[in-house]
Amino acid sequence: MVRNTGIAVLCRAVFVCFVFSLLTVFSIDVNPASAQSPAGRDVSQGESLNGAVPGNTTGGVSDSEFWRQVRSGAAGGLVPLVQSQGDEWSRWRGPLQTYGGWILAVVVGIILIYFAIRGRMRIEGGRTGMVIPRFSLTQRVAHWVIAILFVILGLSGLAIMFGRFVLIPVFGKDGFAAIASLSLQAHNLFGPLFVPAVIALFITFLRGNGFKMHDLKWIMKGGGFFGVHASSEKYNFGEKSWFWWAILTGIALSVTGLIMVLPGLGFERGTMQIANVIHTAAAILFMAVGIGHMYVGTIGIEGALEGMTRGTVDVNWAKEHHDMWYEQHADEATPDVAAAEAQAADGKV
Amino acid sequence: MNDANQSGHAIPWFTDFAEGPLWYVAATVFVFGVLWRIVGLLALGRGEDKSVPKQSGMAGGIKAILLHSVPHGGFFTHTAFHVIAGYMFHIGLFALLFFAAPHVDFLRERVLGFGWTPLPDWAFIVAAQISFAGLILLWVRRVADPVIRRLKDAHDYIGSGLTFLVMLTGCFALQESRPVLAGIHMFTVDIWLIYFPFSRLMHAFTFLFSRYYTGAFYGRRGVTP
Ligand code: HEM
């Protein structure tokens, strides 16, 4: 953490000067020829230069050889500072920002267009007032913890990645500097909490999320998004895919995030650069689908959200979206909402 | 908080206001408000207890304070969640409130005139993470549990929401690079201090009294609360 930027910049400048002087010394050390004049004559003894420029002006070692040595670590621990992979890293980062931005924009666009054309998917038969327990308290706690982290990390991550392009025009450079600072701190502080949250999500939602043959039928029917009823068990193919998608990208985000946030682990800068590229890509993939999940979970599908808040869903919602699951639980349908909520909380789902 | 000056950025009026006049108002309201509430509570006294004492009320009171601080009585599976998350939140909050370097500096410079050794930066961050995790867990359960949801009212959400905001803006200001961020944190602290005496946040002081009172009442009757 940089406590005082002025001092930090000064320290960095001193350190860079120090390293460059070391480099110079090093290049002289490994090349005795460097102490000689271009003509190969030793000019250090005060001998007449006869008009020649003093010192080793063209260097005693070729540039490529010099940088090869620096890169291979021959320069004794200087690799992390003078490191040409940085160029490769920025070559990756640029397109990731561009295409990542486009992917997210396209996802939001598709959702908006879908919503504009088809609107909210209503419970066709209307609410019955009879409910069925759907998610246990443990599942709901695990879900909302990761959802809260998703929002905090997503917003701060987006500000870090796209803020320069999107926020500077709105808030100006000073405003953006403050937003960038707070985003980075929030991202670093909340990031590690995401790791146990992913594990908890995996454990609590694993059951029922295995793919089955009948998921193919759901896909063939367009998941019910285009007016045709698509049968499903407790989780449909879309939800199952989201579960595995979230877990896989979540693991990638966790591992690469920890590598970056804990430099004390001793990973080299090169590893951190690779981690950064994977982290960015995984974050975009995670968010792209996550935004769709948020949409169907809230305004997209009437009656879905209460399953995750209260723990119970309306019987007609269950029939229309998860008919095979409904058949298994039809006998639990009750008008006593409080009792059904208590049953759900107890984990009898 | 004055580190803001060191960063070389001009202090915005907002930060000046939050660290100056508003802070004095907030600190005054907090100190007098808390004293008022505690003195008022003690002045209420206890009604005359006509029961025949079976044992000392004081022993029961002290027992209750200690016993209620740990899970007891065979209900652990039911209370594990809020005991663990509760301790995570409160211990983390205590550590970062009183042992984070910027807080120790603030207390020394602006309140007490003396300080103590702060936690190293990494420990401060870990304390904040533990505290945030505890608060989020408690919050989510509060909304999702059918019983607790029905017991809670707006004040519970305002109190914990403000505390969360104070912590979040503190996290935002961690880099100590922009005075405006320190100002926003300080502003939420001021609001929190003003709200404190009139809210359930008072439990930070009153939990000892209430536990002692219940413990003494039952202890006098020979019952372990
Ligand atoms: C922040 C906004 C979010 C909202 C509003 C939301 C909403 C919902 C809702 C309403 C359901 C119930 C669907 C049903 O009854 O079948 C659900 C299920 C689920 N959500 Fe979310 N969610 C959010 C974020 C997340 C995140 C960030 C993750 C994972 C990292 C996640 C993972 C899941 C999983 C695993 C399920 C169970 C269904 C399945 O296995 O796919 N959710 N969500």
C-alpha cells in the first residue's frame, strides 16, 4: 500500500537510478572490453586521445546481447524491473480491454433488446397463493454473499479497467483519480473474500446441477425464452451452465487474484502479468453471463427472485419453469407461507 | 486523517468541514448523548425485588455476562452462525477501530493526546476483511431468515447500514492519496457518531448492563440465566 505518493515516487526514482547505475557497472564488469576506446585502446591512463571521444561511447556489448542477459537474469535480480515481457503483457491487455468492453456492451444490448421486445416473462397462470420451499437458508446466505461481492468487485473492477475511458470524461481527471484509488482499495480488500464465497457456492449448489440428457430438449426449445414451454428439473440447462461457469471462472479469478494481491507469496512479475491477463479475461466472461443471470433473476422473470429471498416460490411459477421439479414437490405446496418459509430455512427443500 | 495534506492535493472544503466543524458537533453529540443515555438508564434504577434471595444477585449478573459471551446450554447448532459471524464482525471492527494506524494517529492527534502501537498494515486489512465478512453474513441472514426478518425493523437496518458505510468509505480511503476520500469517510463517521446515542448502536455500552440485570434477576432466584 502506498502511504505517501510523494515519498513513494521519490523512492522509486532513487531505486531506478540505483538500478541503472548497477546495470552500467554490470555491463562494464562482464565486458573488460568496455574499458577501452573504440579503437580498443585503454584510455583510462590519461594518454592523449588524439581528438577521439573519451569513454566507451558505442558500448562494448551489443544491445541484443545486453538485453538477453538482463532478460535471462544474468543481471542478478534486476529482471523484475527491466523486463521486456511487460510489452507482451500490454499487447494482451489492450485487446482484452477493447474486446472485453464490446462483449459486455453486446450482452447488455441483447438484454435490452430482448426486454424491449418481449418484456417481463410473467407467471402466465397468475399467482395461486400456494408456495413450495425452494432454497435453504444456507443456500440463500451463500448466494447473496457472493452476489454482494460480485457487485462490489464487478463495479470496482470495471472502474479499474475502463474508468480511464468512461469516467474521465464524466468526472474529470481528479475525480477519476479518486474513483480509481477507492476502486483499487475495495477490489483488493474484498477480493480475497470471494475465494471462500466461491467454495461455499460450490458446496451448497452442487446437488442438482449435473447435466442430463433431457437438458438437450430444453436447449432445443430455446430455454422457453421464445414462447415455447421448456421442461426442466430443479435447475434448467441455463442455470446449470451458469453454475459451472461461475465456479470455473470463479476459481480462475480466485487463483489469479491471490497471485496478484499477495506479492509476498513470491511470484515473479512475469507470473503476475500472466495472472493479470487471465484475471481480466475470466472477469469479463464471468460478468458477461452474470449480467444475464442478474436480469433473469430480477426483472426478467416474474416470481424468480422470491425463491432466493424468501426461500419459497409460487406453485404456478414452479409449474411453468421447473415442471419436473414441481411434480416431485407438489405435495409440499401450501398456502401457509410462513410455514413453507420455515421449512425452506430448515433446509427441507 | 491529516495525511491528506502530505499527498500534495488541496484539501477540499468538504473534507475540511467533515474533519472540522462537523466533527466537533458529532463528537459532542456522541459524548453527551451516550452519557445522557447511560446516566438516564442507571437513574431509572431497579424496582424493589420482593423475592426471597436464594443467592447473590451479583454472582448471577457476572455469570450472565460471561455465560452469554460463549455458546452454552446445548443450542450451539442453532446459535453457531450468529455467534461466529457476530464475533468475526465485532472483534474485527474493534481491532480496526482502535488499532489501525490511521485511527491511532487520529485518536492521538485529535482526541486523546497519546497513542499506542498500531497493527501492521496487513493485520489491519485482515481485521477489516474478517469484520466485513461477519457483517455481510449477519446482514444476509437477517434478510433471509424468516424469523429474524420479522423481528427486525428499520432501526436495525439503519444502524448496521451506517456501520457498513463507515467501514466501506474507510476501505475507500485506504490509499490515503486523495483528501476527498478521507473527507467522505470522516463524514460518514460523523453521521454515525450523531446517530449512535439515539439508536441500537448503544448496545456497545448497554449490553453489559442488560446482561447483568437479567443475570442478577434470575441469579437471586437461584436460576442460571
Ligand atoms: C447480483 C445479482 C444476482 C441476482 C439478482 C441473482 C438472482 C438469482 C435468483 C433469483 C436465483 C433463483 C433462480 C431459481 O429459482 O432457479 C438465483 C440462482 C442462482 N444464482 Fe444468482 N443472482 C445474482 C448473482 C449471482 C452470482 C454472482 C452468482 C455466482 C457467482 C450466482 C449464482 C447462482 C446460482 C448457482 C444459482 C442457483 C441456480 C443454479 O445452479 O444456477 N448468482 N440467482
